[in-house]
Amino acid sequence: MAKIKKTISTLGIIGILTFILFIVTAQAQKPIDCLLCQSMTMKTIVASGDLTIMGFESMGIVLDNTESKFFDNSTVHFVGLMKIDKGKVTGSMFGKYLDPSGDFYVIEVSQVGTETDWKFIYGTGKFTGITGAGKSIRFTKGKPVSPGTSQVCSKITGTYELKK
């Protein structure tokens, strides 16, 4: 009987510590809810049969929907490659986000079909040691203002954590 009570007590303590650790971890991660609007210039590298490969460069600005406005008014510069092979879209991109303070962070983006995933890979100043990831969903695309361009807005969601 004493052994059962000891086991139950041990499991209870482990459960409480796990719960506390979960709360601390959950509080450390902060939400990301932003809009990114940008204009891009695209260059077709290959357009043959079922294969199209394009390089692109884009620039834009972030509007942060969270109360903290932590990412608000960051300007953005992206470069990337997109491949359409037999109708299947894949892509790889890198984006530099420049904060009004001059600090910046870099994200890596991977696209498969309509799914776009991103993660932080580098940061300076207040973004030093930033970690986190999320998703991007394009919600609007205007008529190209000139040939070889595209103007889009995307909703960016995810979480981030800053190095303590």
C-alpha cells in the first residue's frame, strides 16, 4: 500500500511539474497575426511543356494585427524560385524583414501547392535569437500593374519566441 501511495505521489509531482513547464512554455511563445502586402517581379527561366520555373523578387510592408504591434511597419525584401511541374507548385524563398529601428530578421519559406510554411532563421538587434514558425495564406491578388509583375496580400500567422 505504501508503495502505491509513493507511486501516486511521484506521478502527481511529475504531472504538476509538467503542467507548470507547459504554462511557462506556452507563455513564452507569442502569437503572430500580420498582413503582408507586396509587389513582385517575376522572370521565367524555363517554360516548356509541363514545366515552368520562375525566379522572383518582391518588396512590401507588414501590418501587425496583434495588440503589441511588434512586427508593424517592417519592410520586406524576398527572393525565391517557384516550379510548376505538371500542375504541381513548389517553391523556396528567403525574406528579410527590416524593422523601423534598423534591426532585421530573416525567414525561410517553403511552398507545396497552396500550403506555405515559414520559419525564422536569423535575427539582429531585438530579433537576435528569434525562433518560431507559421503559415502564410494569400487572400488577394490584383491585376498585374505591368507585365511580369504580381501584386498580392497574404495573412501571416504563427508563433515566435525571443531569446532571453
